[in-house]
Amino acid sequence: MRFSDTPACNGIDVEVFFTEDKGGNYAHLDYVKKICKTCPVRVECFDYAMDTLVHGIWAGTTKEERDRYRSKHNMVGKTVVPASMFDGVIYEQTI
């Protein structure tokens, strides 16, 4: 994913965006939402997260929040498998 500007999260340990407890709660959610709120590429990040079924916090939203948004707006996301896993071929699955 390439952005038009430097994301506010640049240089921050990615684990804060993906660390969930067994209940699906993010340990650093408030911290991450503050970072995302000021981000110059928040819209691009949100669009990417809505188009793909990524996990973690993207654009200040959790996967569950994005799933609810997709459902409410009759949107479909797709799973993207990294090209490095399949000799450079990207496989997409629409869910």
C-alpha cells in the first residue's frame, strides 16, 4: 500500500495496530485513534481498508467497525493474498 503523503503512524510499532486480547479488544485503541485522527492519509487508508478485508486498526477503525459499515452500506470487501506467497501472482477472493 502506497500513500500520497507520509502516514501519521509512520515509524510506530505496527503491533499497536494489531494487538487484540482474547475478547477482540485492542490494547492500544485510544492511542491509535488519536494518531489516526490527525493523519494526512486517513481517507486513503480508510478506502483501502474498506476495499480489502484487512485486520487490525486502519484509519482509526477496527475490523468490526468496518464490517458493520460495509453491511450498512451494502459494500463488499475482498481478501488479498500477498503476491510473495504465490510467485508474484495476486489472488483475490470477494466475500
